[in-house]
Amino acid sequence: MSKPLDQSYEAVIARKGEIMRKAIGIDYAVFEYGKLGFDYEGMMGSVAYSLEETSRIQRATGVGNTPLLELRQLTNLARRVAPQGKGARIFVKDEAANPSGSFKARRAALSVYEAKKRGYAGVIAATSGNYGAAVASQAAMLGIPCLIVQEAFDSRGQGQPEIIEKSRACEAYGAEVLQLSVGPELFYIFLQLLEETGFFNASLYTPFGIAGVETLGYEMVEQTRQLTGKDPDAVVITHAGGGNVTGTARGLKKAACSAQIIGASIDLKGLHMASDQDFNRKSFTTGHTGFGIPFAVWPDRSDVPRNAARPLRYLDRYITVTQGEAFYITEALAQLEGLERGPAGNTSLAAAFALAQEMREDQVIVVQETEYTGAGKHPQAQLTFAKENGIEVRRGDPRESIPGKSIIIPTHPAQIQIKDIELDHIRLSYLKNVMGEIPYSSLLEKDREYLEAETRWGQTRIREALNV
């Protein structure tokens, strides 16, 4: 009889490389070289599916081919408050039409398909968001077991309405849901479960997850061309962990589209998402700077050795809006366009509403996604929860809001504005994180080329930033 494996935190973390290889079927070491680099395109190429094959896999379970809708009333409203001649046409890709109600069905479809193809006993994902419902939905369609691990509660046992809604959705699809309190034990328990069950790690951040989103970017371009006779001038993408930006941008490029790629997040500056104290001081669980900035400056913080989401490779601009502005535009979308959708996609829509006022009337701006709404994802539930946690909620100037202390909902559409985050500052933080104590002079030429691709800076600019 073999000796039982040591289940201490230190021992499980020490085995994470072996556990991940078995749970994903990818040996990440094959793609690594030098001091810090890895063959990103080679890793992405390890997904043995073309764009056409990916689309076929997705459509077999009703995923993809979602409508592109022109938001005429919101466009007209933007033009009313914009300077003369400004006010780009606003379109939205209605990803709520996917089976589980979000674009993440695209990521889940490829991962669950791969798990079944390889004969895994089931699928497991660590997520508090729409991805859990997406994996559970796809697993139900393909007839394999599903386990979802969530950070759901703070130390008081209080859970956000949106997370509880996602738990309900996962369970409705037949998944088993394990709910944890916020803290570092999530990854430890996740590794234990992977090792114990032998399930496939349907991580958000594998090449399968990112390749699944490429079809979204590609479809968006094809549909925009059909509806307008031209490519989108700008695409606004809600930025959290980076997979949304990365996959969509790769799809745009495969469609030979050079639209400006703009990431948008809710400004939650000052709140730490791994903090028990801050966990419930946000109005919804994703699409905010608490994920957007950390994953940009250090993408390999994810649950896989090398994250396939690399947003700095693709972002042309990164902007934020406030929670109150996202809630305002959620209400406007419902009342002007007859579309009731959830907050994450409306983060980008709030940003697009302000961006449209910078652009000419003959230009086209596409909001990359919508998501479903439900009891716990509805603004009323989220604002009530905020009040219960001591957050001030009122109407006024959203620029006066303080993350974690107040949510101020605009009184007029002209108050919806955007704030730019300097991408060069994020690139510098990324360089410092990835370099650590490694001397630049010791890097191989491939390492340096890797840093160029990651930051979109030349070597001269990188050396200047590192003072070498």
C-alpha cells in the first residue's frame, strides 16, 4: 500500500506543478526558456483547434453566434450631450444570449469539450463569477460531473447577492458547489480537490479558455462589417483577469481588424480583493480594478503556471468608470433599449457612452459583451447590500464617490465620464514584478524579445524604464 500523500499546506503547494500537469494535460516547462521568458504563441498553439473548429465545438452546445445590436437610443442620448458632430454609433454584442448567460460560455465550451475528449472524470473550476455557471452548464450538456469552488463569504459568513446567485445557477445546472470564506486557502483547497478527484482543471486562464473567446472577437468584426460596411473603430472590453481582453483581441486580429482595444474597469482604488474587510465593500464581483490592475502587472498570479491571459500585449487604452455610473447606464439600457443586463458588461457600456462623445458620428464603437441579470445580480439587490455594509448610496456627482465608502449615481447623463489609467505605469510595474532580482544584463536575447512582446516597448525603452 502506497504511503498517503502529505496534505500540509507546504507539501500540497510544493506539488502544484505535478498536480497541474495532470489536471490540464499541459507541461508548461516545455514552453519556458532563459531566466523568465516562455513561448507564448507556442503555448497558445498547443490548443489543437483552429478558429473554425472552436466555433463548431461551441455551436454544438448553443454557444456563440450571438447578435450584435445597435443601441440607437443610447447613441442619440450620447449625441445630445456631446459636442457638435460627435457621438459615435454604439453597438453591443449580446453575449447574454449564450446558454449560461455570458461570454464565458465560450471559454467553458472548449475546456469542457477537451476534458470529455481526454476522458477526465469531471471538471472543476475555482470561480465566484459567471464562469462557474458556464462550466456547470457545459458539463450538464456533455454529461460529466462538475465541481465549482467559490470564495463566497467574509469571516462573518456574509455573502454577496451576486455570488449567491451564481451558486444557485451552478447548482441548478447540477454542479456541486463548495463555498469558502475569502483568504489564501482557496488555491490550497483547489489543488487538493484536483489531486483527489482527478478532474480536469477548467481554469479561466488556460489556452483553451482564451482560445474560446477568440470566436467572440472574430464574430464581432464580421457582424460589424455586415451591419455598417466597415470595421469597428474601437472595441470596449470589460477588464478583470485579462482573458476577456486577450481572447477578444486575438479574434479581432484574426479577422484582420485594427480597432483600438480599450479595457474598462470599475474604479475600486484602495480596496484589496483578498482582504476580508474589503471583500463585501464592492457592489459586484468582477470587472473592477481589484482584478484588472493586479492581473495586468503580474498575470502569472493565476491558478495555472503560465497565464494565457496577457492583457498588456493587446491593450491600447485602459479606462475606469465608477460604480454609480455603471448602475446608471444599467437603468438606461433597460428603459431606453428594453435590455435588462448585468453589471459587468455595463461597465464597458458606461465607458463606451462617454467614449462615444469623443468620437465622430460616423465612427463605430462596439461594446464587447453583455451578461445576464438575475435576483442577486440586479442593481436593487446590490445597492441594498451596499447600504447594509455601511456604503453611502445617493444621487449626485459620481466623481465624488469613494470606493468602499460611497456609491454616487449620476443625476444626468452628461456626468458619465471616464478616467484614464496610464498604461506605461502598469508596464513599468509589470517589468519590476517579472524581473525581480534578475539583472537585465543576464537575460538571453529571447528573454528580451519576450519582454518586448509583453510590454509593447522596444529594448531601449525597457532599459530606460529599468535604469540599466
